[in-house]
Amino acid sequence: MAKIYFDNNATCLLDANIKQQMFALMDEPLNASSTHKNGRKARLIKEAARAKILASVNAKNCNLVFTATGTEANNLALNGLTDYQVFAGATEHPSVLKVWEDAKIINVDSNGLLNLEHLKELLQQHKGNCLVSVMYANNETGVIQNIKQVADIAHEYGAIVHSDAVQAYGKIAIDFAALGVDMLTVSAHKSGGPQGVGALIHKKSVPLKAIIRGGGQELNLRSGTENIVSIFGFGLLAEYLDKKIDAFREVAKLRDYLEQEILKVSRDSVVFGSNVQRLPNTTYVTMKDVSREAILMNFDLLDIAISAGSACSSGTTKLSHVLIAMGAANNVAESAVRISLAPGNSYDEADQFVKEWRSMYLRTSNKAA
Ligand code: PLP
């Protein structure tokens, strides 16, 4: 593992306590479709986890479909409805934006917040069934959308509302009932739970159809043998979610400190989304006139892990669609890197990071004088 790991929005270190309990479960073969004792045990584990996750987001009367990833859950939400026109925010994750080529894109403002007037305009123009998909919190900037307002508007036009809460789950409190959404994607691995599992929570009234067909294991909406050990780990995360959210609340202080120190060093840095509500752990910041590849490489050589935005587009030269949608100039977007913290990170690490940021900032040609 990197000496300093500041890429927790890509994936977080698995909590030691969850890992230990998952390990213990790996001693047994567990298939929830089997009729024998082990199968019954697997089913009990799965149902207990389902109940805990639903309770953790106040969605007790809803269905929850376990999937392998957040990506799959988003695909189920968007592809599981037939004859619906999709409306998606411009800054959505590719696992939403790439599902429907003809999705109508809802603009965002310079803070990354959805343009609600544009949403209304788009919905007014469409006559048939509509599905509005707007993420809870952005993976690059951490910007949190006002999902309740989005849901209220969308419902006025009879639309179904989906929110991708992959980045929000475990970092901030989510209340499915209060938000008024119809479907919510959650995942465990962005806040200390295991990889290999995601979930789509939906109101029972949503006319969803399976996109992966076969044995019908998950409520006839998702076939394939379930990853019982990861589902168990997801349930553990859900059980302790309040504590996890408290820990992330503390992380906000560290993030604010880090940002403040970075801005003392490089006053010409831009921090995206800093005027609006953001996830407690995320900062998306520029080093003026330095390419993000150069910044990433510099920090990688120092064994400090950060990212150029979403994990999926790191390592490519494509500019962030999130920053472009927010109206950032190409040369500004070109120099932006994402730093995403977790409860295990320390002030000492933040200081080391800032020391290296300073060193790089000062030696880049434009500022040497
Ligand atoms: N949605 C958001 C906002 C994400 O950040 C990610 C992953 O980075 C996903 C969906 C996809 O989740 P997964 O990588 O678990 O498929």
C-alpha cells in the first residue's frame, strides 16, 4: 500500500473488523440457493444483511437487489425499465452516462449543482415515461446534490427518480424515505466495506425487469450466485454506519485543514465545488499550469496515492467531463487532481503532502521567480 493513501474515492481500505469477520466466514461453502444446512445459513446471512442495509438508509419497506458492483446496480436501474426516456445529470458517473446514448443531459452550474430549471424544461418537452437519474454526491468533486428538490420536481412530471449514492454511502447520512426517490444505488467499498457487492434499493411499485437472467436468485431481478461473504461484509458496514459517518465527519476537519494549507502554498489553486455542500473527504484542486499527469507522477514517485478524477478515467488523457460540465476552462481542468481522505488518514500525512505540494509548486517553471 502507498505510504500515504489519499485515493479513498477510488476504493477505501477494508475495515479490519469487517475483514476479520469475513475471513471467518470463508471457511464454509455458502450458496444461498442450496437446500441443505449450508444453503440455509447463506440465506440467513443474505437476508440479515439486506435488512441491515435497508434500515441504514431508512428504506425498510423497499426491495433491495444485491449486485456485484455499483456499476451493475446503476445499469439495472436504467436498463431495467422498458420504454422510459432517461434524463441524467451532466456530471454523473460513466456507469450512468454510458448506459443510454440518447439520454437527455441535465446541465449543472459552475458549482456542479443541477440546473433545476433545465430539468423542468426537459421534462416539459417529453410526453412518455421518464426516468430521472441524479447522483447523490459526485465522485470527483464530492458535490452533494439537492436530491429532495430533484425528486419533487421529477415527480410533478410523473417521472421515476433514481439516485446513485455509491460515493455518499457511509460518508454522510442518507434517508431514502425523506429524499422521496424511487431507486437508490449503494455500494460498500467507498467507505470501508468490501468490494464485489453493490445494491439497488427500490420502491416495490417501480416496474423493474431483470437485466441479468438465469436462476433468478435475487428477487428474480438479478441472477447468478451471490457473493455471500461480501454481502455479509456490506451488512456489517450497514450495522455500524452511524459510527462510520461520525468518523467521516471528523475527516471533514482534516480535509479543510489540508485545503487551507494547500491554498497557503499555491494561492492560484482552484478548489472545485468549495462553495457548496460536499462530501467530507473530497477535494478537487488544481496546481496552476502543471498537468495532472505530472502531478500524479510526482506524487506516485513519492509513494503518495492521489487521482486525476474518477478511477475509470485515470491514466487516460481525456479531460474530466465533470469539470467541463461545470464550465472549467480546458487548461484549468487539465491541472486538477482529486484528493480523497478516509478516517485512517492523519494530520501528519496532510503535512507531508503539503510539503511535497509546495516543493513541486515552487520548482515548476512559471513560479520559480
Ligand atoms: N457511481 C459512482 C458515483 C462512483 O464513484 C462509482 C465508482 O467509482 C460507481 C458508481 C461505480 O461503482 P463500482 O466501481 O463499484 O462499480
